Amino acid sequence: MAAADGDQRWLVECLTATLDTARDVRAFAEESLRQASLQPGYGAALTKVTINKEIPFGLRQISSQLFISDFFYKSQLCFAHCIFFIKHHWEEQEENFVPPVVSASEKVVIRQLLLTSLDDSNGKIRTAIGMAVAAIGQNDWPEDWPELLSFLLKLIGDQSNGNGVRGALRCLALLSDDLDDECIPKLVPELFPSLYIIISSPHLYENPLRAKAVGIVHSCISMLGSMSGVYKRETLSLMTSMLDPLMEQFSIILNSPVLSQNPDDWSMQFETFVSSFKVYHLSTIQASEDVDSVGYDSDGSERSIESFGIQLFELWTTIVGNSLLAKVIAGNIKELAYYTISFQQITEAQVQNWSRDANQYVADEDDVTYSCRVSGSLLLEEIVTAYEDYGIDSILEASQICFRESCELKQAGSADWWRLHEASLFALGSLSEHLCEAQDCGYNVRDLLEKMVIDIMGTGVQQYPFLHARAFSVVAKFSSLISKGICEQYLCNAAQAIASDVPPPVKVGACRALAQLLLESNQSSVQQNIMGILSSLVDLLRQASEETLHLVLETLQSAIKSGGEQSATIEPVISPIILDVWAQNIADPFISIDAVEVLENAPATVVKAVFDTCFTFIIQITLESDDHGEMQNATECLAAFISGGRQELLAWGGEPGSTLKMLLSAASRLLDPELESSVSLFVGSYILQLILHLPSHLSPHIPELIAAIVRRMQSSDIAGLKSSLVVIIARLVSCIPPSVCEIQGAYQIKVTTTALAFLICTRHPELSRIEVNGHLVKIFSLLADTLTEIQEQVGDDADNVCEEDSDWEEVQNGDGIPHDMIHAASVPSNANPSVEHLNAMAKVFDEDEDDSYDDDLAKTDSLNEVKLLDFLTNTFVNLWESDRPLFEYLLQGLSNPQKVAVEKVLRK
């Protein structure tokens, strides 16, 4: 460490300490680095550590990660430093700037040190330095760093310095991705000639470097292609002299044969889709050639035939999505669809991984993973979007060809025949929505699907587990198309599969089929098998973990719904297991929610049994835990208890009043303003269940509950929590800050408006504690806006009040009118900001994909019967009569249209 000065040694010690196993040591080191980052010279010292080759690589890498924010690992405590140094300290004009700014003299030192180290022998250090150079270049080039480009071009041209060429290209690749339309025209004239030399010189430069040069050309051309106006003329003049030689080189690259044994050739030499598939089939699907599945280049980027196949799909997806290019390749769409499906065959590596790990199989099926199967589905989706009927025709024809070829392979004795059959079903399943619509429009999708799934019935489950798993999944997705007889047969097969000793993927597919088909099938036949299905699912639940646990819980939920009263007979077995799953995974929101949903769909007898077993335990968690996940899931579970048990719930606790007391204690803890906001995230749904199902018991406690909710909202720093409390606070006749949440829809507006009206009449003292601009004046204005809106929507004839209010609700609810039209219609063109605010109010509710919960509340809540125009009229009249000074004061804050609307109702 002799070459390191005192600052470097101190930094090295701090960096070493950030990796210490002792928390206090790590924390002290992290704080020391944070303080140091505020001192002049910190950046230069950090840069010197990065480029000092005598310092161990690991520490150099950490220091470089401290320097640039996009290169770090979660396990390293360096994120705050990199953010504050580059994004917060480099440029005062940046949005996130935090003083002090790096001095001009220090910037010069840092830039020079980084440039002279771009040829570091370690690829990861080179990458980190390149990222730092690119990040600074985005701010400083060309005005404050004019020598950057000339230095990089000089480094690229030095064939004797291979590391320098790699470092400069890496830096240019990063820089070109983020340059705008002002910088690119300045960069291209000097850059492209140097890149052309690399691309056209395979005898001087290795293929990974040539591929990187092509990538930089692509980034620049993409930006040039998006320019318009004066920049478009510049683009044409720039590209005219460069296009022909570049196209010649691209043609040479594409005409070279593809060799699967040489991964360095793949990115340069993917000749055509057809020849690429041949390589992919031999090396990846069949795994019959000895090719390393994954490798990495000197910059750490993945190199595998799978990754390059994905890039090829991305290219085709871009081409198909371009209206001009789509016309050029229209004659080859059927061939494109055929090879896309062929690419989607399960690879040998996937067979091995999924056979060992059912959780991975479920995860890869459910999530958008990085694979040729998923990329192929995206391309097929784009084909349907771009070519519509012709695209659907092409995909159906390609699927038929693949199915026929799989049958021929089976007859010929091929062991891999099933892969093409499975890929055909996978492709069709990924387009299920489009194909179901196509069937309605006259396409014969049904016959092809039924032929393919019937053929699978005659094959062995043990020999072809993934084929049977796919058949189960496809039948579930196309249950509305496939004949009831076939669906019933697959339902029986699925019930047998989950009870049999079959490979895990088959049970996964069977669960998917049951989850869908149980709710759609003939209930008489379901009832005959439901006990066996429930018993088998309970057994699976005991064995499930992680991803499979979600699937089994979802299937169990469908089975309980379908089983009706029979589900109660197996309750003594189900309840303890559900409880155990919930307790073991209480900190996992997804698994806990699945368990709670099973509880919500269970008969009251099942709910009571679970209540007897775990209610006190859940209350204890709510009163004592500080864990976010535990508290959120315990809250949802309590809400499910109230929803399922209702009034009967209060008698389940033994001692009179004890259950209600525990429920209120839980509400009080959840509304504690000292708790972190995320801990209370689901308290709104919990209190709403109390209001809807235990109103008479809750009534004496409303004043205290009002105050607690207001205080919880005042201390909350999560908008979602505030939003969730809007309807609750309104239903309890309290307040909500108009600047906090937004609600729309007839029910939500009605609940909020009536609550605000009650509030303004009662003037609850807690209102004054909330930071709301204008307080009562603002609320009065909101009520006047609502009145104005109703009058503008349906008129204000006093003889037709009921009809008017009904008409207004129809406008709010839509009755099939598109949502954006509803919103536009509900806000007058001359609306005041406060009108727009009130009408904007439930965007937060509409963000949830599942509106059934709010719909159910609207149906069951008696407040929904209120006629809003009548209610507002009475509110204004009563306030005018009971407190004229207050009324006159509030009236002064209204606009003229608002005053006119209020005065109209006063004259009636």
C-alpha cells in the first residue's frame, strides 16, 4: 500500500469496514464515508483508489461502485455514496442536487484520472470506469470536456492496446445510449469512421469488439432515425456517405455461416431465422452438441445462444411493429410464425431444471422470464396486432403444421416428438384472448384445440409430464371454447392427477385446470368428486412451498367455493392447515393473502373453526408486532373474520363483549399515529368491515374512532393509506383533506359528499388539527361544486328531483360508456379546480384491477340509497337556518357559479 497516500489508506480502511460482519462497524464506516463525501477532494481520492492497481480488486470495485450509481450489489453498503457523488454533487442544475458541488479543479483531476485508466487489465474495473466516464460525459461533453471524444477515438485506434479498445468501446456504448438529438449529429461524423474500421477488420479485432461496435452504430442510428425538421436534413447528409459501406459490411456478416461451437460468432453471424433455429435446436433444445450454455464477455455481459436467440426475437418484434417494415415481410409471416413456435420448444436444460424444482416451473410459467419461449410469445402477439386476421390465420396454420410434424415424429419413433406438440399448445395458450375472440368471429379454433388435447389423452403421463401439464393449462384457458365433454374429462383427469404419484409438473397443470374448471363445470358431477379433490389438495398443501403454495391455495379456494356445504365436513382438516400456512408465512404478503382468501370463501362453520383456533393469536400479533408484513396480513385476516362471521362473530369469543373489545383494541393499535404508515396500510378495509357488519356495536365508539383516524391520517406519509381511509372517514362522518386523496364514481362521491356535509354541520374539533388549506371553506366549496355539477348534468327542476339524482348516478356509473368519456362528461368545461378535484377523486380506487369489492360495498351500504341532490339541498338549507353567520362567512369563499347553485336550492 506504499503507493497510496493517507486519504487512500483511510478510504481503503473504511471500504474494508463496510464489509465487516459486525453491524456497528459497518454503520460507522458507512457514516464516515457519507461525511467524507461532503468534503472537497473526496471524489478525487475515491478515483485514485479505483485506479490504484496495488489495492485489492474487491476494494477497487467497491470504490468504483461508490463512484457511479448504476453499478453495485445489494450486499454492499455503497449505494448512498454513489448516488450523492455523481447524481447529487456533480451538477448544480440537476434536479436531485445536494451541496456541495464538486469544484471545477477537482472535476478536471477526476476526468483525467478516469480516462487514463480505461485500459485497466480487469474487465469489471474497466466497465466501472467506463460507466463513470459515460455518466460524467452526459453532463460535461462537449462543452466542459471537449477532449473526451478525441481521447476515446485515439484509444480505439490503438490496435496494440486491446484493453484500451475494449474500455473505450464500452464507454462509447454507454454514452451513445443516453445522448440526445443535439449531441448525436456532433458525434457521428467522427465516430462512425473509427467504428467502421473495427467492423470491417475481422483480422485485427475479435468478434466481441466488432459486435460492440455494431451495437454503438445501432444506438446512434436509432436516435438519428427519430429526428425530424432541421435535424432530419442533417441526418440525411450524415448517413449518405456512410450507409453503403456499412450495409456492405452487414451483408458480409449475415452471409457468414453460423457455427454453434463458437459463441463469439453468434451475435455477428445469425444468418437467418431458419439457420439460427437449426443451431438452437441442436445445441439447446436437444442439447446434442457440446456448447456451453452460458458464458460472459470481458465486460460481464452474458453470451449464450439462448440470449442471442432472444435478441433475434426482439429484432423481429421491432420489424413487425414497424408499419413500413411489416409490409415488406408480410409474405413471410406464416414462415415466421412457424419458426417462432419451433423456437418455443422446451429445452433440455428446462426439462432438467423444472423436473427437479416444481417451484421454478410455476415461477417461470407465471412470470415474464428471460427466455425464447416468452420472447416468442411477444412476437406472436405483435403479429396478431400488426396483421390482425391474416396474423391469426398464419399462427393457426403454423400451429397445425407443428402439430402434424409432431405426430409424424411420434410415428417415426422420435423421443422428442412431444416438444413440438407442447410448443404449439404453449403458443396458442399465450394468445388465448385473441383466439377466443377469433372463434366468435368465425375462425375454427375449437377443432384444432380439441384434436390436440384429445391426442394427448392417449399418451403416458410419466413419459411426457410437460405435455400433459400443458394440456391441463390449455383446457383451462380455452374452457369457453372446448366442448363440455372434453372439459369434464380433463376435470376428472386433473382430480386423479393430484391424488396420484405423477411428476410435479403434471400436478401443477392439474391444479391450474381445477382452479378454472371447478367453478364452470356441472355441479352435480363436481359434488361427486369434491371430497376427494379437497382431500388431495390438503395433502398437496402439506408438501407445497413458495410458488406451488400460491397455486395450491388458489385451487383450494375454487374447490371450497364449488364444494358448498360439503366443504364444511372437511373443515376440521382444512382449518388447522390453513392456519399453519398463514402463521408460517405471515410475513409473506402474497401467501398470507392467498390463505385469507380461502378463509373468506369458506362457509361460516369453517370460519368459526378457524376463529376458535387462531383469533386470539392474530389479535396478539396486531397488538404487539411491529413487522410490516405480519401486521398487514393480520389486519386482512381480522377483516376476513368479520366479513365471514358478521354479527355471529361476537358470540364466538365466550365471555360477552370480549370479542368486540379485542377488535376495537386492534383498531386502536392500527391507528396509532406513532406506528410506521406501512404497518397500518390495510386498516381501512378492516374498519369498513366493522362499520358494515357491526354498526350498532360500533356506534358508541365513533367519536373516539373519528379522532384516531384523523390523527393516523395526519401522521401518515403514504398516500395509499390516506386514500384507503377516505370512505372510512366519510362513513364515520368525519373529514378528509381534499389535497390528499381523489375519489370518483357515484358511490364513492356519494359517501364522501354526505360525510363532508355532516362534518360541516357538526364542525368536529379534530378538523382544525389537519393541515387543509381553507378547512371549512374548502369543504363548503367542494359541496357547492358537487351541487353545481349535478345541476349542470341533469338540470334543477324541483319536480323531478328523484329522476335527476338517478340520471346523475347513471352518468357517474357509465352504463357501458368508456371510462375516459365518463370522466370527461363529469367535469364541465368551465370547471373550477375544486370541481376537477372532487370529480378526480377515485382514480386511486380505479387503479385496482378488481372492482368487485367496491361494487359489493355499494350494494350493501345503506348510504348508497341517499338521493344526493335532496341531501345537499337539505344540508345548505339547514345550515342557513341554524347558523346564518357561519353560512354567510362560508358563502363569501364561493365563486359566482357556486353561489348561484346554492342560492337556487335556498329559494326552493
